[in-house]
Amino acid sequence: MLRSKLPATGVSIFSQMTALAQQTGALNLAQGFPDYDPPLALREALARHALAAGSHQYAPMPGLPRLRQAIAAQVARLQPDAPAPDPETEVTLTAGATEALYAALAAVVQPGDEVIILEPAYDLYGPAVRLQGGVPRYVRLPAPHFRPDWAAVRAACSVHTKLFIINTPHNPSGAVFEAEDWDALAALTEELDALVLADEVYAPLVFDGVAPRSARQHPALRARSLVLASFGKTYHATGWKVGYCLAPPTLTTELRRVHQFVTFAVSTPTQHALADALEADPTDAHWRGLAGFYQAKRDAFRAALAGSGWQLLPVPGGYFQLAGYAAFSTAGDLTFAHELARDWGVAVVPVSAFYHDGFDPGLVRFCFAKEASTLAAATARLRERPSGPQADRPGTAPAS
């Protein structure tokens, strides 16, 4: 008989809520992808390379050399206070940041190793740790700002702590690490001789004039960190599934040992197209413009819901908005999310899905990476409570 390795794991909440949006005709502010296309120049580059001879066989396992070189050059420009990554030994292309994350965990987590996960957290982290025989140790981030309580983090550590998974800007809250967070993390990793898996897929999306910071920009973390990035996020191309990992040579060697047996290589014409885009943008205007682009969407979404009864939490980065709904319902967040799709016509993600134990803080997550027309239509619906029956199962009031 087959024994499941993940018996308690079902279809991800993101897929569930997107399916519900399709079934009900709700506007999909649930799953984290844009409803607009990548830049035209990038799409034209992909078409050009898809039609070109010689672009249809396996790329080198670590990624096309020209794309790795372009990534290294861009990182050097964006992070002048850190050594430029070596494209040969420190940059690896992966089939999205999800594969990078899984390969990194498979590379460094041994059976019995403990991994610190800060919740709410992306739902891949815990299952991927358990699949390696590791032990997730969860620490809740305090609402409404979702910055780490480092005393609580330290209390969760032991001599078996091998890895810290961090995500900044944070999904689902948008929280951004500050200088004292990086210093506290560095102190813990040095004390415990632990590593860091830095999920930085929303790195360009830091708002209100704050400069983005990476784990590799901290001198004490650089040699201990695997940093994940996503072209899907930076170029509005989540369906392309191209990401990369920046790590020092010793960690890159271990990552590639796993990567070669997971996907081996990433789509060749897609890599060429992305290399074209980076090479044609030596000032990184696209990357640098993302913060303003998404901040405008954040501000428009929040302004449209001002005074409507929704409790909008701070959003210093990323492209998600957490909101409390106590003014409308006492239902649990999953029940209310279904009600929103069915009766209000807007699909969201319940935040309890980001906790391993189903903790319900009375919050839902909206994705504002949408066209202005989509956001306008969604906020119009969210401002008008339906007249139909409302769920009244007791739930937890929003954190404050």
C-alpha cells in the first residue's frame, strides 16, 4: 500500500480560490498573478527566439551563460555595497523561484534538521522541509506589522536549527525587513552556525522611498545565504516559470547537484528573451520603476476602500493587501472568502491558509497586481455589502 508523504496536504488554497473565481464569475484578486502582459519588447524577444534556429535544445544546466552574466551585472549595479556575484559559480537559473526553493531545501536540509519558518508563510515552505526529513519550527509574526519578534525566534531555536527561511517583502503581509532585522538574523545564524534561505521574489517592490535590501548585502549573511528571485514577478510573466538563485560557490554546488535532477534546465528561448531584456536595459529602468508602478496600484486600491468598513493593514512592499472584515461578518476567514466570491463577486485568499495549524486572524488577502479597471470594478463591489444572507459562524476578530 502507498503511504503518502504529505497526507494532510491537499490542493493549494491559491488553486482552490482561482477555481472558485472561475466557477462564480468573481473578479480574481486571490492568486498572485497580474492580469496584464509582460512588456511588449520582452514578448517580441521571446517570439524572435522561438522562431530562430538553434534555440530549441537543452540549455546548460546552470542556465545560459549570457543570462547568468546579465543577472550578475544587474545585481552588481543594484547592490553596489556587495561583491558582484560570479556568474559561473554563484548564479543558477531555475524553473521559477518555486523550484529554486525546493532545490535549495533538498540541498541543505538533512533528516532531523530544524528549519525556522515565520508565519504567516507561503504554503510550500513547511511541506518542502518535511519532504527532506526536516522539522519545521514555526514562529508567528505579530500583526498588524508582521515584523519578527526576535526573542520569540530565538526561543524556537535549538542546537538542531539548520536554516532560517525569510521572505521580504513578505507574502502575504508586505512587511519588509529593516536594518535591525538583518542584524538580529545575522547574530542568530552566527551563534547557531545556520544558513538562510531568503525568498526575495518581491525584492523590487518596496514602497515609500525605502531602498530594497537583500540578505547578500549584509556582510555576515552573504556567505550563509541562498537568495531567490523571480523573473515572473519582475516582468509580469508568472507563466514563464523562470527564477534564479544567488548563493556562494559552496552552496551553489549543492543546489546544482539537486537542480540537475529536478528540471535540469530552463526553457532555452525564454532564457534568451530575458537576456535580451536585461542587456537592453543597462540602467535597470524597468526594475527600478516597479516600486512606483505597484505603489500607485496599492494607493489606488486603498483610497477606493477608504471609509468602507474594511480594516486595511499597512503595506510597505509586495503586491498584496491584508484586510480585516469584522465590520461585515463574524465568519471564519475561509467561510467569508467563499461568501466574498459567491455573493460579492470578488475572490480572495483567507490568511489562515498561511498558517500550518489553520490559525485564523480574521484577515483576507487581496492581490492588487491588476489592471486599473479590474481594481476599480473590484473595489466598487467591495464597497457595497450584498443584501443576501451573511455567514455568522463565530470567528476571530482581526489583529490590531
